[in-house]
Amino acid sequence: MDLSVVDLSPVPDGASATEAYANTVAAAQQAEALGYSRFWVAEHHGMAETIAGTTPEVLLGHLAAETDSIRLGSGAVLLNHYSPFKVAEQFGALDALAPGRIDAGLGRANGSPAADRALGTERHVQNPDEDHAEKIEAVATHLYDDYPPEHPYGDLTIPRSDAAEPVPWVLGSSPSSAALAGELGLRYCFAAFIRPQFATQTFETYREEFQPSRLADGLDEPHGMVAVNAVCAETDEDAARQRAVAEATFRRMERGEVGTTPSVEEAIDELGAVPDPTPATLDEDEWPRAISGSPDTLAGLLEQLSDRVGVDEVMIQHAVGDHDDALRSHELLADGVGLSAR
């Protein structure tokens, strides 16, 4: 199994975005050293006091200078806010900075009404799926320089290295996003930490709708990855204690408190107790929003879930209250799965 990481750049208590970005750099360097396949950074708006991950295209440029071999990407650029050509230019420039190791993760999401207005984003479009599909295809076509000469964009080029082009990925949490990825013949990553109940159906849709890509360097066969909220510690009980942060964060989100992350102690207090450890074997229809365990337990859980949807790579997303605990989780999980340190 291959493992990857997506990082939101959480702001530590009493600190600023400077410390958040320093922690993200440290996490990327650790992931590279441990043998993780890729390191993605996220895009969230209007929560800067707690989440500093607002501009993946900027942060990735810095990570390109601070790493050597790990693939870097966006999880995701929110394409509903931007021009496809501008996004392609940004990722072409990133490729020039980190030749042959850039992933262009493309998604969509609305933030608060104020944030969307500030971004100049129309919240309601007549055919959102069609609009999103057109934008994704436009980004990919620019990245592959695949517009024919007679097209109005046929003379446009983007900056990049002479290595492999940035790789476009479609990111989503529903069967509709999987259908778009399949119809376009692109790679697909499903956010199981958002809607885990749709995971199996979504990957079935992706494979049913998949068509070999019309793009010059597109896919001939489906290629997927699943993103899971997971935390690892020395024992199942210690890991469940760490998972309390994710569980409390989910409850806060359900109450409309988005973007806040409690400490472990605060989370346990809000939940009323330490969560039960995730069982080593999940029922066939069971897919928790967050899982935890010792290295052996968590490796087995990730194997179960990845087998269930037929993918060979899992991306780890987590809400962990302490940066050092997050790094330790990555270290233990790499050992449990058997990644090869670089």
C-alpha cells in the first residue's frame, strides 16, 4: 500500500500563520524521509485564525524549495473560484520549481457567503456539474498543451519544466464528482472523511463511468485514491484518545462551528469520555469518519478500507491537537504499513 498526506496548516494556539506554515514544511520533509508518496495542501477560506491553508499554489512553491523528491499537490484547488487558465499557469510554474513531481488536485466548494463574495464567486450556477467538468477539462488541456492550433486557445502556453507535466486529479466526496472524473478519464481521489457512507458507491460510479481520456497524456484505465481521517499511536487506547480531537471537531461542524480544533483534553471533555478504540475488523457496511489504532491495527484497517474500494493508495487527513503528536502518528503509521525510508 502507498501512503500520502494532506495538510490543512492548522494554526497552533497563540501562534500565527508563520508557525502553521513552518509545521507544514516540517510535516512535508518528514513525509518525504519516511517514504510517503505525496504531500498535498488544502484550500479553505475565511478561517485564517485557525486554518492557514488558504493558497495551496503559494505554499507549494515554498515546499518545492524545502523538499527534494516527494510529489507535491493541492488537496484541492477550489476551481469554482478561478479561471482554468490561471490555475494551469500556477501549476505549470510549480512544475518548473519541482520538475516532474506536481499534482494538480482539482475540486470545488463554497465557503461562507462573505468569503465567496470576496472571492467574486457566483454561488449558484445553472448547471454546476457541467460547469465544473468544463473547468477541469480546460485545466487539464492547458497542462498538456492539448488545444488544437485552430482553437482560440491554441497559441497559449504555460511555463513548465521539461519533465513530466503536472498530473491532474479530480477530488470530491460524492458519486457526481466520481462520474466527472470517469467521463474525463482522469485520476480520482475520494474524501472519505467527509461522506464515508458513499465511498463504495462512489468508486463503483467512477469505474462504471470511466472512459479512456481524450487528452494527450490521460489515462487508459481508472486510477483512484481514498482519503481517510486516521491517527496512529503506540496503543489502540492512546490512539483513541488522540482521535477524540477529530470526533469533537466533527460535532462542532455539525453545530456550525467550522474551522476550530480542540485540544485532546477539551475534546474528551466535550465528548464526555475517551472514544472507544476503533475495532481491528470493521463490518462490511461500517466506515467511520475517523479511525485510530496502533501501527498494526491501523495498517490493517487501511488495508480493509482500500480493498473495499479497490485502490492501492490511501491519503491520510487528520485533526490532531498537537503538531508533535501528528508527526509521531505519521512515523508510527509508516512503520506499521512498511514504508521504505528515503
